[in-house]
Amino acid sequence: MLKDKIKKIIQFILNPRLLLCVGLAWVITNGWSYVLFVVGTYFQVGWMIAIASGYLAFLWLPISPEKLATAAIAMLLLRLLFPNDTKTLAIVKGWYNKFKNRLKKKEDAQMLKNHKKKLLIWIIVIVAFLAIIIGGCAIYLNDYYHADADAIAQFTEDSRFSPQKLDDGSIVYAPEDAMTGFIFYPGGKVEHTAYVPLMEALAEKGILCVLVEMPFRLAVLDMTAADGIPEMYPQIENWYIGGHSLGGSMAASYLAKHTDTYDGLILLGAYSTADLSDSSLNVLSVYGSEDKILNLEKYVKNQPNLPDHFIEAIIDGGCHSYFGMYGAQNGDGTPTISNEEQIYQTVDAILELLQ
């Protein structure tokens, strides 16, 4: 008798449909926070770490009801996804009825009502908490720096290029007979079109430029955005990748796994957390003397990740935001040169590397 019960319990637990539903329920109530924490820690994204840490602390509270919520969601998913699995549903229903009967024997109707109220309150609290997190993320992701359309239009009014827009939103500037290509990752929470002036200025010098559009304007959400781009332009002999700020760091991390495809890296107000020191890559690091966004302590700390022969260019009077055209960035220094001048100096530094 005991052997049969143990066998039934094992068969129930190992039911792949039940395991799938429990797994999905766990991801909904718990798993996402662990993933968010790991990703945030790896890529040093503060808001991810903060949200994940807060929720994980909540999960470890003694009165945290996530296990009950996970079980309830798992059973709901089982009923929705596998309504024909009557055997498993019958076992769950039997357990529920036994639990309910025990409650009836041990507690009066009022106590059972109180339990239901508490359960409802906890469900409301969990839903409200998740809504706050999701709402906070939505507000954060939609609060970004917009491209300065007027400044960009003035800068590019004499442009001779008609950019091509790819299906993923990326913008391509393709000069005739270009032999060198440059894939650019925008800065975090900056509209990618803010870097159109820089791309057009490089294209005017014969460089094929691909300005990547990132999901929610965060390169950390699509570090592999460069995948497949070199294959689209087989005539290009030399490929470089780079980016501004967070985009530069993510480009470096991507490059660490694709050193055979690229000839070099271009960092604008950024540093590499990936170790490229043993590579033969050509690396250029550019930042402005008045840049107050770039963490110079981390910049210096991560310099050993670059090859010994890397080139550093400091733009006198330049700031963090002037690699693009999106206005002043909160916390940045006060530039002593114009936005246009910083872009032209950046182009000159890049061309010196490429040539």
C-alpha cells in the first residue's frame, strides 16, 4: 500500500505537463527576478539590480506567499494548457477536497472565510507589486533622450546620401566603393537617430555605416544586434564595431566573441568590461575632457582589457552627449566646443584609426 502511494506520488511529480506548468508558474512568480539580477549584475545595469534585489528580498520574507501563488498559477496553467489531462487534474482536485474537508473539521466557517480573505489580500498585494514593477520599468524605458531633429537637419542639410532603413529599424549609409564598414551601437536611453550626424560624416569619408536601433534604446537588450550585418555587405573588406557609452561597452562584449570577423573596436565615452587584451584588434577610445558621465575610475580600471597598442583620443572641451545630437545629458559637464566640432574631431580620430 505504501509502495503504491509512493509510486503514484513520483509519477505525479514527474508528469512533464505538470513540470512545465510549475516551471512557467515559477518564472512568473520567482524566476524573472533571478534572471534580471544575473543580467543586471553581468552588464552592470543598476535599475535591473535594484528591482531584482527588492523583489528577491520580498520573496525571502517568512510570510511571503509566493509558493502558494506558484502552486495556484501552476494549476491554472494546467487546466488552461492541458484540459485533457484529467488524471492529474483529478489528483489535484482530490487533494484540494481533502484539504478543504480538514479545514471544515478543524475550523468553523468564519475561520475559513478569514483564510480566503487573507489569500485574496495577498493575491492583491502580489498583483499590485508586480504592476508597480512593470509600471516603473515602463516609465523608465520610455524616459529617454530624443534626437534633436532641428540640429540634425541643419548638420545634414548638404548631405548627398539617401540612407537605407533595414527591417529591424537600423539605418545604413553606403558610399560607393566603400571598403570599410562600421557598425554602431547607440548610447543607453538615447534615440538612435541622434547619431545620424556622426554616421553621415563618416559616410562622407567613404565608410559604410550601420546605425543599429536597439529595443527600448538599450544595447544591453540586444547585444548581438550586429549578427548577420557583415554578411549583407560581402564587398566590405574590413569591419569595425563600436558605440557610445553603454552601446560601446556592449559592442566590446559582443566583439570578444567575434574577433575573427572584425578588425577593430571604437569606443566613444565608453570602456570594455570584456577582455580583448590578447587580440590583435585595432582599438580607439575617445572621450571628452569635460565628460562627467563616463566613470573615469572604471575607465582606467578596465583599460587592461584593451590591447597594449590601443589608441586614446581626448577631445579638449568635449562632453559625453556631443557624440550625438540629443541635447544636454543630465549630470554631464559643460562643453567648451560646439556639438558639430566634437563630431568632426571624432570623425578625424576614427579615420586615423581606419586608415
